[in-house]
Amino acid sequence: MVVDLWYPATPVAGAHATSYSATLPAEAPGPPVHFSIPALAVRDAKAIAGHYPLVVVSHGRSNATIALSWRTEHLATKGYGGAGV
């Protein structure tokens, strides 16, 4: 199982936001579909010290954990941890 985490963090100066990409299955007879999403988050940024409530976000069967990254990124800006499963 893939789990992606978002959390309140302070990126280092000059850090650049990442982008997300994944592949989703298509309706038969179509081939899988690749997509990418620009992000606001900085990958592997240092977490701000503290305790945060965790929200687990399930993206549904055959979906990518990043499909709702807009929501998990927003949760992190409000002091929550977000786990995409």
C-alpha cells in the first residue's frame, strides 16, 4: 500500500515545490492514463515541531494518493497531518 504524507513544515530557503504524477487505469479497451499535478508542497521539508491531528484520506479503488493532494496540502497549512492512502 502506498501512503503519502503531508504535514506542517518549514521549507529551506530556495526550496522548490514538487509536482505529482501517477498513472490511472482506463476503461477498457483504453490504455492507462498518465497525469501530473503541480504542487504547493516541498518534498521532504522539515516538519514543524509539535503534535498534529492526522486525517486519513482514501482516494478510492484504483486511484492515486495524489488525486486529492489539493486537500491534503491545505490540511497541512491548517495544522493537520494528511495521509493519502
